[in-house]
Amino acid sequence: MTRYRRNDSYLAWLAMLPGALAVSYGSLAQEVARSAVAPNALEEVVVTAERRSVDLMSTSLAATVLSEDDLIARQILNLDALQFNTPALSVSNYGQANLLNIRGIGRTEVATNAAAGVPLYRDGVAVFNAYFSSSEPYFDIKSIQVLRGPQGTFAGQNSTGGAVFVTTNDPDPADFGGSAQVQVGNYDQLGARLVLNVPVSETFALRFAGDAERHDSFHNYSGPYTGHPGELERAAGRVGMLWAPTSSFSAVVKVDYDYVDSGANTYAPVASTAPLHDISSNANLFAVDRFVRATANLNYTFGNGTVLRSISGYQDGETEQGSDSDGADVLFDTLDYRATERIVSQEFNFISPDDRRLQYVLGAYYADSSVAIPRFLLAAPPLLIDLVSTLERENVAVFANLNYAVTPKLRVEIGGRFNRASVDQDLLIDLSFAGFPLGSTPGPTTLPDDEKFTGKAGVSYQFNDDQYVFVAASSGYKNSGLNTSVSAPPSFEGETLISYEAGYKARFLENRLGAQLNVYHYDYENYQMTQYDVTSGLAVLSNVPGHTESNGAELQLNARFGAIALNFAASWADSKLPTFFTVDPRFPPPPGSPACSAQGPSTTPQCVNLTGRSLPYQPEFTLGAGLEHRFDTGIGSFTPRVDVAYMSDQSTKVFEVPVQDDLEERTVVNAQIAYRTGPWSATLFSTNVLDEEYVVAKVQGSGGLRVAGLPRQVGLRIQRES
């Protein structure tokens, strides 16, 4: 059965792009010269992730901030696309889940028992851990802020690698209007978006936003499978309410609902010689996510300017999948899986006025999550594994961040966080062989409360309005946890990170060029690494003893010269594990072999020396660049744009086994031409213009499985604003 459609007639649209881009970018030198007197310049970039509004160029943060216009221009539609526009960010998409890492820190396995090193926030609320965020679309977004480095002293959830803050547009009592958009493309893609802002009174407003999309499969499926693998059907909606009865108080409540039927998590054997998008299967394939999220942000400003803020969140999601565990139609290895997650969270902030020598953010945070797996059937005939699990996790924290102006130019920053986490698990695994039960085994149930203090200290100096430097030391912590496999160590310890960072920020050419340069050194203790239980295929986390080190540098440039705008971001990273020997569970030693000591020496060929290995999901180099030129004419404006992103190769595991563990380098090129006249705009676009074939993820399965990146897509988008 074939569902693969390239729709090559759409590729003719690309013939329009090279000529227009050559004309546009061939005039770069002339435009730069004319811009000496042009009024156009970079707008001030505001960061709100620190729970106050500050100028990005005058804050001790390594950050990438993208506005709504940036997201549209760079075709950033979801979390996957975000990685090509942010230095040191890596996203490995498994289909219904993702691995999000910054500077090699985050998570190395889709496992709900592990804490996220890089939390993702939506409207101030930390969202589901690993699931749902890959498929949730970006629509009616005000800004996205990607912060690098530990971020635990001013926001809710603990953080080691960084944090991603996604903020949607609030209702506006002063403006009735909205926008409507339709989109068509190859693979019979059809999409629509609608935004409507309704002022009810001078103090009350509603905002409605919706997004829907469908397309055929990107893959050519064959074999006796059932289902509609790869055929996307997605619908998402958001309702927002703003009430501001006085100048001192405001309340914003938003409710999101998402439904995503992606047909399948598409896997193929890692060693397959078939084209990446040719898939064979003999399983019942399905992949459906649905969730609801409610957030409430309440702000009260006292007479002296101090702000008391409450951020509340409720989330309830369900994911289910049927996948082919061997990625082919040879064996009958399958996974039938269903999980639910509920999160209730509450955060309070007490924020000082912005015009004081001493500025502070004081906070308290509580989160309770419950993950239930009522169905987990892993079939590898004649073996059948039936797992039922419930995981309860609770976090309570208090934090503070103080910033003091010693002089008008010199500031000192200090912060701290105390976090207490508890974990309870109810786990039962049933094994059967050829239909005969082998027995039931309970898993580990609880851990002692995990308590940890982390902090931050730094100094910054503002030379003038356009020159800023900072140095900082901070710490982050990933909580301990329980494994979900009865034949593995029952638990793993928390991971501590000490970060040393320096940054330089500057504006040049009358604010037409902005630059950020950051360098860092990381020191980990008890780095959490991923292994696997060979019998069940479940992820097992363990700790690397000793200190793991990582070093890196990042550069970001943004410029606007009249009608020309460009952006550039690059990163370099290098990391090394300490002296460490261990066994890869996929290649165990013969029975009766001597034990493998973590300090060595190797006792068998299977006792692997991992000393000096790099961190998983940490490419040595990332690079992203974009260039656009606006042409104003009597019938409207035309803006061609090209974006290029490069990511060097990386490994998915510390073992770095060729074929099974490596993700090769990739270069992705996007291009578009946007036309605008009055309230109307039309954009002809293409993503992955060169149709680069690359593997975006590798997962555990029968011999290992791979997930292909997205192929070239071409389409037309028409929008009207009012």
C-alpha cells in the first residue's frame, strides 16, 4: 500500500526563487551604503523570562529572543524548527515525543521518570515533560525566549541546561480585530488559522485563536500494516480572557486544547539500506495525542511599584501509540502503549520596582504531576511484556534573585533556590512466554525526599548604552528518580551542574547591528546517562561517577540596514566524560565474566572505556543564518528570504556505537517570497529546499531504529489582517 506523494508539480514554484533572491541579495552592498542615513534600525529586544521586563542587551543572560514577526519570517512553526534558529539547541523528535537539549544538557531518553534539564514553559507554566511539545503548533505567539545555562533562581521549575519560554498573545481591550490564514502545499497539505480579538469593555477582552492542518504521509509505506501512518490531522484552539478593572490589577486566563493524529511514529531499522522515507511494517499503527491546558496569570501592582504575581496551571493529556518495534514487516515485534499525565502547578512572585538600586524577584513554587500507564504491551514473540505503572512526583521550591547597582554602571547579582522533590511509583511487570505466564514482578516504589540548594552569583558592567559585559557562576540540579525496570538498578542519583560563564553584548552602527558573545565552562557531578534493559527495552538511567566537563562558545548577530535584515548564530562545544568503564547492555559479556569496575581497567572486551567521550546530543558546531530584502513597489512590497542551518554530527548515547548511536551532520535550507499590500499578504515558501535526507532520532528497538527528518515541503500561504 503506497501513500507517498511528492506532488512534483509544486516544485515548479521553486523556479521562481533563485532569480528573485539573486536580484535581492545582489544589491546588498548598495543597500548597506544607503543605510547610513536610513531610519531603520533594530528594535529593543525585551526579555520577560526573569519575571520582569528587561532589555536583552543589558542583562546577564545568554538568550535568543524571537518575536512573532521573527517566527513568521523564519518559518518557525514548532519546536523542531526552533533548533535551527538557536545556537547550541538540539531537538530530537521521536514523533509523539522529543529530546530537548541545550549545550548537551536536557534529556537523553523519552522517559517520564527523568527530570527535564531544559523545562519548557507556556505562558509562564512549565508544561509536560518530553511529551506533546513536539506536536503542539506555534500560532498567535507573542515571543519565544530560549535561555541557556541554569535558570532556577527566578522561575518555577528547576533547570540545569536552560529553559524555553513560549508566550502567546494576550487579549487587548483596546483593539477589535484579528487575522485569517489559509495554506496549501505538496503532500496535499491544507491548513488554516484564525485569530479574533474582541474587546467587551474598556476593562475586559476575549481572544480566540485556532489552528488546523492535514497532509498526506511523507513516507512510502509497504507491507501488511493497518492504520493511516504518517497522515496528519491536527486541530488546536485557544481561548483567552483579560480582565483589568483597575490600573493596579489584571488577570489573564487562557485555555488551550490540542488534538493531533499523526498516524504513526515512523521507525525503520538503523542498518536499513532502503531510502529513509521507505518504510515497511506489519503492525497496527496509530499515534494520537490530546491534551488541555489552563493557565492563569494574576498581577497586582502596589503603590510603590512592587508587583505580586500568581501563575497557576492545570494540564491533562493523553498519548497513545501502536508502533512496529522492529521497524519492518519481518518480525512481529510491536508496542501498544497508552499514557496519561496530569500536572497542577502554582507559583507566586514578589517583584521589586524596576527603578530601584536593589531589584529582586522572590518566588515560591509547587507542582504535582501524575503519570499513569494503564497499557504497555511490548510483544517480541514468543515473549510478551505487560507493564502497568503510576508515577507521582511532587516539587516544592523557594527562590530569590537579587540585583544591586553598586554604581550606575556596575551591578552585582546573587540568587538561590531550595528545592524538595518526592517520587512515588506503583509498578508491576507481567511476563509471559508463548502464552504461559512467567510471573509478576513489582518495581521500586519510593525514594527519600530529594533536597538541594542551588545558587547564582555574578557581576556586570555597562560601559555605555551600547557595551555590556558580565561574568557569572551558577549551579543547577536534576532530581534523582526511580527506574521502571525490575532488572536494573532501582534508582539513580541527582545530577549537579556548576556553570562558569562570561558574556559580551554590544550595539554597533547606530543600533543597526547587535552582537552577543558567550563562553562557558561546565562541571557536572553524577551525570545521568541512559542505558537500556535488554529484556524489556525500557530506558534505564544511571550515573557517571566523577566530574564531566564541557566547554563552549556562542555568537549571535542581528542586523538591519534599511530594507535588508540578517541574522547569524553559531556555537562550538566540547565535552569529556571522566575516567569511566561500563557495559553496554546491548552487548553484554558472557555469563560468569568478571565484573566491570567503573574505575577500570577493562576486564572483558564488553567492559567499555568511555573516558573522554562526548555528551550525547551535543553537536560540536551549530550554525544558522538568515537574509532578507524588502522591495517596496507601487503595488505592494516583496520580501525574498533565505535561511540556512547547519548542525554537525552528534551521538545519541555515550557508547557512540557506529550506525546505532550516531546522528550525522545536516544542512537545511528554507526559502520564501512574501508579498504584502494593505491587510493582505501572500507567501510562497519552501522548507528543506535541497531535500536533504537526514536522521533526526534513533531509538531502542530490535537492533535499533531510526526516525527520518522532514523532506522538502512547498506551499502557498495567504493571510488577511484586520
